[in-house]
Amino acid sequence: MKEKFATKDELEMMIESHMHAFLQHEKYAVESVSPLSLFTHNRFDLAVKLLYLHNRKYNDAFSRRIYDEHIRSISHGTFKEAGNDQKNSLDSFVDTFNELYLSIKDSGFDEKKSLIPLSKNGTIINGAHRVACAIDLNTQVKCVKVDTVDHFYDYKFFLDRGLNQGMLDAAATKFIETGTNVYIAIIWPAAKGDLLAVESLIPNIIYKKQAYLSANGGANLISIVYQGCNWLGKSAQGFPGVGAKLVECFSGPNPVTAIAFQAPTLTAVQEIKDEIRNVFGIGKHSVHINDTNEEAITTARMLFNDNAIHFLNYANPSKFQSTFDKINTFKDFVKTNEITSTPFVLDAGIVLSLYGLREADDIDYLYVGENSITPEWKNVNHHKDSLQYHEVSETELVMDPANYFYFDDIKFVAFSQLYRLKSNRMQAKDKNDLFMMRGMVENNKFLARLGMAKQKLTFARIRLYHKAIDILRATGLYKIVRWVYRKFFKNNSSLDV
């Protein structure tokens, strides 16, 4: 394809006036690129814009709130845009964005009207709304590199300007779900060293978050991020390989640190991983980095959502095999009825089943969309009759991350939100459920201290268990002791040899 060029005078007609100072030459190359190639770590704002675009058809209040807040941050509270007098209020930003989306949807990206100005390094310096529309519509954009440096609207920019944790988490998750060449480094608590030095080894950081996990939380996270590894074992057996990995990765008091970043290749990621391991000096037990984009999405949904962190710390998803059977039934229900693009959240008993409190009798769901879902399947029910007890709308339950968490690619109503429903409804079964749930939702300092003590005892018990196995193997007694244990003691113990 013949390369296109534009003169300085032509470009002044196609980029905003406050960008003209960056035109230092008489002629510039005009490039056609995939908009996803412009979704870079320093333009975290694109994730917010994409979140709004994706959810606007559902009249989602959360997506509008985060969009409004990020415009407040970028405009320093003025809600005005340099070089565009028409954008002088929140509503004008939203109206212009909606009109721009429809224009690109109907006519494509019109290079005669505008070009996307890029820095010398090829990142966006203006036109992020246009790029977001093009990403959502999978439409090529026309760009020109001008004479300026990168502009930074990264996650730290918005953190410093007051975007709350929930909003940052949601935007980071959207970035991982949409972006390319995205990875998440999980620094395990066992890693002791200079975290800032580690961050200096990781390029193009998208987001960083830390979370304290209990022994149960660590075990659940390990079973999720290492899913498919032979050493892990099967869910039906409670993932027997988790214990040894848990001891090695969670031997320190530190939080789990998740750092999302972009890297060009898996080879580059492996080099980063090796450098991080060299810093901590404990090999594979210091850091885990995903290999695939799907794994990155799963990790983001687990660690970039406080409801999911609660799930990790308290849930026992392997306790009832019927839980996985019901999840698979619901997936079949969605696929058979050809409603895979419909946003759902599972409610009520299935959440308690995931937490290991009691088995669910059926599958209750909520959803958003214009069409009614028919036919109903046996034991798969639209839970609309209980909406009044949730005290929030069906759309908020399905679309606002404050009200749900992900597991196995499905949204579930947050534990605290289910507690609210049951507290309001107070049927006989709710009273029994509330008794089981109370310790998991109340901010009880005694229970917290008790939990920390139990966690230390749990780790000590697991370490002792694995040390005993090592000794038995070294002395040649392992098979004999295992036979005796399985024959006479296994049913009375939670450990397996």
C-alpha cells in the first residue's frame, strides 16, 4: 500500500488548534492502524470510555458515574476540553461521545474530518474518545505522529485525583478484558525484598493492587490461577496439590501484590519473570505470571474486585460437587437459548453453595436486556420476585461491580448483597442462612483476631504435614504409613497422604 502524507497546512485543518505547536516539520506520514494498538498503559482513560460505551445501552448508572468522574479528573473539575468550546459540561461530553459513536458506526472513521495525533512513541495525545469508539466498533483509525512526548493518563493519574478503588478496579478489569499483550504478575507473600525494585523491572504497568488473603483465600487463588496444572489435582478431590504450594507461596506476612502490565511477547514476559525471581531468591514461589489473555482476565476478575477477594477468603467452592453441576446446567441454559451476550448474575442459594454453607436447591438468575427469556428450564428461574428485597435495581445488580463477583466466567451476587436480601425478606430459610452468614459479613475484631490465629495454625499444620511426608519418603516408610492411614484414619481427617 502506498504511504500517505499530509502537509503541515493540511494537518492544521485535521487536528485541534492546541496541537498545532507540535507540528515542527512540513510533511508527515498518515498511518492506518488498529485502534487496539493504541490501547496502551499510559491511556488508562480508554478503559473507562470503553466501559461506558459497552454498558450505555443498559442505562447503567455505574458506568455513567465512572465516566463522569474520569472527566472531572482530566479536566481538573472544569468539565471543559481544550480546543473544543462545545464541551463545557458533563452532559455535553456525554452527548458528544454518543454522537461520535453513532457517526463512526454509520460512516466509519473519516480522515477528512480528523486524524488522531500521536506522540513520537506512537501513543495517543488527543482523540481518545474517537479511539474508544473505533475499538468498540473494530474500525481502523488514521493517525499522525507529531513532535511531542507521551501524555500520561495512567492509573496513578486517576488515583491521585480521587477515583475510588471500586472504579479503578473496574477500569483495570475492562483494560485486561479488552487490551492486547496484557499480563498480570502475582507477587506471592513469601517474596521478601524491595517491591519498588521489582516494579522497575516490569514495563508498561497498567495497574497495581494489593490484597491480604487468609490461608483459605490463598488456597482458592492458587486453585484458580494454576487451573489445569497436573500437580493441582481435581476439584472433586478438593485440589490436593494446593497445600504444598500454599506453604511455599504464603510463608510470609505480606499481601498478595497483583501488577498488570503490557509486554510484546511471552519471551519478554519470561525474562521479566526470571529477573523478579532473582530479586527474591526463592524461585517459582515468588511470582506467577499468566501465559494467556484468558488467564489474565480470570486473575483480574478475582483480584480487582473486593467482593471476589471476600469470596477467596471465605468460600469453599469444592465442598459440594452439585455446585459445579448447577453452574454447568446454567451455561447449557444460556447456550441452548442463544443468549450468551445477555448480562446475567446468579443469585441466592447458588452463592451459599459456592461458599460451602449449604447446597442450592435450584438456580436463580437476574439479567438485563430488552427481551424476555423463554422458556424456563426446570430449576432455572428468573429471580425477579425477590428484587424488592435487594433494594437496588436489577440493572445495578448485574452491571455494578459493587454488587457481584466472578467465578468460572459467571457473575454471582456479592455475599454482602445476598445478606441484605435475606435480612430484608426474613423467610424461615433466610433466618437459618443469616445465622451461617453473619460471621462472614460482620466487622468483628475478635473474629478477625481469631481468624488470624487460625491462619497461623493452619500454615503450621500444613508445613508439619509436608515435612512429615518428606521424612517418611527419605526413610522408605511412606507407602506403609500411607496404607495404614488410608485404611484406618482417612475418614476422620481432612488431610490426605
